[in-house]
Amino acid sequence: MRKVRRAAAMAVLLSLFVGLFPLAVSLPAATSASVVAQRQQDLAYLMETLEASHPDLYAHTEKAVFERKADSIRQNLANMTDFDFAIELQSLVALAGDSHTMLSVGGLADQATFLPLSIQWMEGKWLLSVLPEGMEDRLGQQLVSVNGRSVEEIYEAVRPFYSYDNEIKLRRQFRQNFYLVPLLQHYGILGRDAQNATLVCQDGSGRQTAFQLPVVDGDALGQLSLCSLSQQRSQVPATEPDRDVLYKALLLDEQTAYIQYNACREDPELPMTEFVTQVDQLLDSSRCEKVLLDLRNNGGGSDGVLVPLLERLAQRGQQEGLQLYALIGETTFSSAVINGVMAKQVGFTLVGEATSGSVDHFGAVNSFPLPNLPVTVSYSTKYIDLGEYFAAAEPYGAGPLTPDIPVEQTLSDYEKGVDTLVEFLLQNEQRTYELPYYLRDGQPVYAGFSTLQDGKMAYLLPAGVTVLYGTNPVSFADVQDHWAQQAIQFVASRQLLQGTAPGVFSPDEGMTRAMFVTVLGRLQQSATGEAMTPSGSFSDVPADAYYAPYVGWAAAQGIVTGKDAAHFAPNDTVTREEMAAMLARFCQATGRQLEPVQSPTRFTDQRSIHPWALEAVAAMQQAGVLQGDTQGRFSPQAPATRAETAITLQRLVEAVLASSTH
């Protein structure tokens, strides 16, 4: 086992120690009048400057709350160490609820003390990831408590200290600063004179073990031999963050290109335009079907740097049918989140975990020092509403960017050196591709008419809408291994057919007349945006029924007729010949002509088809939309099941798009 020693120990732990660290300077409790005066000046300057400089300091917290906090600090200035004062100032700034507005106390860092450990969040638990040599058996175990306080209690106790605008950002900062003794002392987790801390960890079988860690200063930490969970992996994955480069590209296999983008900055030795050329050459030299753009380790910078690459990959995705995936996670922050939104806007599927950066957020950071305490205060200069620029941002608002396909790293994979997310994309045999959609009243409307043709997405959507791309995965417990499973997923992901209950599709139940007309209406609406309102044509179609607008539309278009002049019979199961007739009339009414792809067939039960349905059955058979069984029967009066309907609809969509592109 390799050890992390001396200077490397500082790199392992201090690399986590970023952004916020109002650190301890242990001064006597008795503070001179001159120091109190300096602190009063710093406090006043902090509030005045933030109020004047921040675009909306009180967006999340009323000014009165800030003032009460400032008064509390002011009343205790004489009883604080520099550390207490610094952390109280940071807690004041944190009231802004802005991840970019915070104190950074680098001037006090060399006087801090530490616990020699690190933790990481995995599988919904806080796991020990760095410990002193000799404690290797505890690596990967769950940290339960410190000095009798559960990790959950500590998390809540230190919450006021952090500047965050979503819980993922809070969790990230908690992890980064957990080992800082002054912070734990300030919130009563450790005593002021603590020389060690008692920790309790729990293994996979639930057995708990208590052990102690010493409190050490920076010099002592640098002399310790530490062991790390990352060093226990049996191998290092090819997707391991490369801290020596800003971006790089490589092949993971013959079908998958991988691009790692570690910071939103341009490499002066490899301008982005040249890197785009390298990526083109890599794709041209292989038979790639997938491109993975990894934003998981990117903390931000300038969001415009990546634009040439996004545009080129989107272009190739449309031309070549490439599956484009953007990988996101906890570390994805600030401009990297903006790049994630941009990627989704141009056709990428987001995969991974929620980001610590929020989509709409305060940003464009500036800073100023305080007059006396050696701290720097960073603050936002504007509010960035990405929804004003990208329709893909609208569903997220001020929350984190969340994945279309959630995949979390597992501990067992980590120990084996396997990147769970990337392995999922490499091994997932089901072809997952994004569907075109547009937003209506803030909600996605997926193109019912959409399918891959020769590796490219063909679709019909209303003129003038902004076309977005995204996955809409569905899962029904009762269609696993069903003969119509793929078709059911096809129509459900396009919002044409829904389940009969949560997670239930009922594939072998009959398809009602009301539901079939609704599906045709949804197809037309998604393609044209056409408004549909109840007409009151039939006495057995309530005006408030979900299918009423579609029945009214279909009757007006001549697509359906009632059982008689007054009755539609919405709950009757549609027969196969009725389905053929409705489909033929639908195509005629909407101008969607189908090209024959099969020779005419005379079914063995041809005489059983009603005369009014003969022409429609022949047209749908020749277009490949409806077929007979293995004995050559059409079974015109047989009820159509929901599974049969799903297959018929998929064939209709494919036939319409094939005809419209020829």
C-alpha cells in the first residue's frame, strides 16, 4: 500500500481546505481597547461595503436580521479571539445566501490546527477517506460521531458558518472544512484546549469502533504519514482528474470519446479552437457513437471558453447521430454549471449527480480587504438568470443543475478503481438518445413525431419554438421482458401513452376509444401546438373529462364518429378495424400522407372487415403500420390492447417521418 507522507499529506488535506477558512488565532480572552476599536471599524466597513457593492444583499434575508447579527457581534467584540471574530463575520456574510459572497482568511491559515482526517460523501453516508498510518482498516467506513456528537448534529451546528445557495454547496463546504479544529471548537464540538478528539466509525456490518485522533498544527500535519482511500484502489480509472491540464481528450473504447474539462479557462499553449481540431481528428479516427464531456471536477472560470467545442459537438451530433453526454457532479460550480446548461441546450444528456452550483445565481465576483483583520471578502456583482438566455435553464431556477440520468459513484466501484458513471455509459446496451422538445408554460412538450433516421433525429414541432433536447426515461414494472417493451417505452417517453397507475402500464388491457383519440390529439398538439377545446358533440363525453378536448377536435376533423349521433362510447375498447380507420382519417385530416412500403395483402379473414374500414386497413397495412398475425388473420373486430397500440403508434410515427423526408 502506498502512503501519503509529509508534504503530500498537506496536499491531500489542504487541497480540500479552500474558499472559506476563518481560522483560529488563539489570543487571550481579554482584548485591548485598540483591538476592539479595529474590530468595530472592520465590522462597519464590511456592512457598508457589502450593502453598497452587492446587487441585492437582502434578497434572501431581511436587513433587520443582518442588523441583529451585527449587533450581537458588536456586543461581544471584547470577548473574542481573532478566530471568533472572523467566523462571526463570515456567519454574518453567509446570511446573503450567496455561494460567491464569503470571507477568505488566508492571512490566518498558518496558525490553524487540524484533525488528521478527511471525509467524503458517498452512498448517502459520510465516509472516512484520509487517516493516519495504521488506521487503514477504518478507511471507507462511515463516520458516526465526534466527541459524542453525531455527524448530522455537527452538520446542523456549523450550517450558519457557510455561504451557500443550495444544499449540495453546503454539503461540499462541510466536507472541505470538517477537519478544521478551530471551526469545531467555535461550535462546541471540541473544547478550547482539546488535545484530541474521539471518533466513532461503523463498518458495513454495522459494527462500531471508537478511536482517537490528535489535534495537530500545520507543521505536525506535514510530518505525519497518512493513508488515503484513493491510494487503496486496485487501479486508477482513465477518467481520474488530471490536475496538470485544463482539458484533454482520449478514447475510452472504439465507440466512446472522453473529454475532460477541468477549469473554465483557456490554455495559452492549446487554444480552444486548436483543441476542437484535435477532438475532430480523434472522432474522425474512430467509430465513435458516444462523446462524454466531463464537467465533474470543474469549479468555474469563464463560461465562454467552451462554446466552440459545444457548437462543434452539437453539429456532429446532429449530422452523425452521436450520443452526447455531459457529466456533472458536486464539484461542478459557477461557470461550469453554465456550461452544463449550454450543453443541455444544444443536445447533451446530463448524467451524474446534482451540482453545488445553482443555475440561476449571484456571480461575477469582486473582492475587497478589511482595514485591519487579514481577510479578503468576495462578493457577487450581478444576478445571473440563465433562463433569460437558455430555455434549458428554465426548469431549474435557483436550484442546482440536476442530471437527466442520475448515477452515483459506489464505494465498491471506487475501491476497484471503477468510475461508476462512466462505466454505466460504457456498458449500457440500451441506446439512450435525447428527444427534441419545447417548453409550454414552463413544461416540456416532447415531440410525439420523433425518431432516429440514419443516425439523425427527425421530428415535427411547431414553427418558431426553441427546440431543446433531453431524455425522458420511463419505467413500468409490468413491461419488463414483455414483447412490446421497447414500443411502450417509445410512446411513453414521448408523452403519448401514460401508465394506468404509478409504475404500471397494463400492456394487455384493452385500449379505450377515448384514450386512442387522446393519443392522436397529443401527436397533433406536439407537432403543431394546435389548441383543442371540448365541443359538446356527445352527451356521454363530460366537458371536464381529460379526453373531451381531443374527442371534440377529432370529431370536428372527421377522424371519429360516434356510435350514434349523441353517443361516442368513450370507454368502449377500440377494435383493430376502428383503429385503422381512425389512423387513416388522422393522416388525411392532418395532411400526413404515408408511402406504401409493403405489397398489398389479402387477409384470410378479409371478408370480416367492415366495408367502411377496408380502404383504411389496406392503407395502414401497406404503410407497415398495421399487420396481421402469423396465420394471416387481421382480426378486425378484436379489441386492441395497450401493447398493440404502442407498437402501432411507433410504426405510425416512423412511417410519417420517413414519408415526410422523402
